[in-house]
Amino acid sequence: MTLKEQITEDMKTAMRAKDSERLGTIRLLLAAIKQKEVDERVVLDDVAVVAIVDKLIKQRKDSIEAFQKADRKDLADKEASEMVVLQAYLPARLSAEEVTAAVKAIVTELGASGPGDMGKVMGAVKAQLAGKADMGQVSAAVKAALAS
């Protein structure tokens, strides 16, 4: 079963259970997937769906931060509950040590050195670790690896 099919099944389950919060979040995710498919006239695979989930989670994190600054705990809590639902569709994340090891291996493989090679390394790392690691964490690891 593909990730998209799993999300659709989860939507049906949420409908039957009358879980409106979960249902709303899943519908939002399916709408984002459908929008991407219509815009690009393709059927998305699991990797592309994970990328969309990642994007939506990043949006939730940014919203939570903004709502907390504005002292809107009610809205921040809503975004946090949506983020929990979305995180269920991500594959298991790599630990910081695993990310650092993977980045060092790619830097060595490419023979990169110095901050000038950041783009080249990030391209290779993104291809290998997409959906498996937080890209903010990956970027920090690449900077650290290139600085040493």
C-alpha cells in the first residue's frame, strides 16, 4: 500500500470515528497532494508525498513559533496537534549521529572542502536523506563538516 493510499484510508477511518480534528488535517494533506499532482500533471510517489508532509510540518513549526510570540496559545495548540497527525506519515528519522556520519561520507566521496562546496554537498545529501532527516539539522551538519 502506498503512502497516499494509507492517508486516504486514514481519512475514511477518521470519518467513521467522527474525529474532526484528525479528519481536517488529513484532508488538508490530501488537498496539498492533489494540488501538486494537478499542477505538475503527475502521480506522486511516496518520496514526493513525504516531501509534502515535511513541508506542511515546517509550516506548522513556523506557525507555532509565530502564535507563541503573539501569545495565542489556542492557535499554537491547534497547529501542534496538526503537526502530530502529520508526523505519523513520515518515515523514521535518523539520529544526529547518523546524519553526521552520512554527511561526512558524502563530503569525502565528493572530495568537497570549504564553504564554497556547500551547494554541491547539499544537493547530494538532499537526494540521499530526503524524508529521513530534518533538513535544518542536515544543513548544520554539512556546514560543520565543511568547516573542519
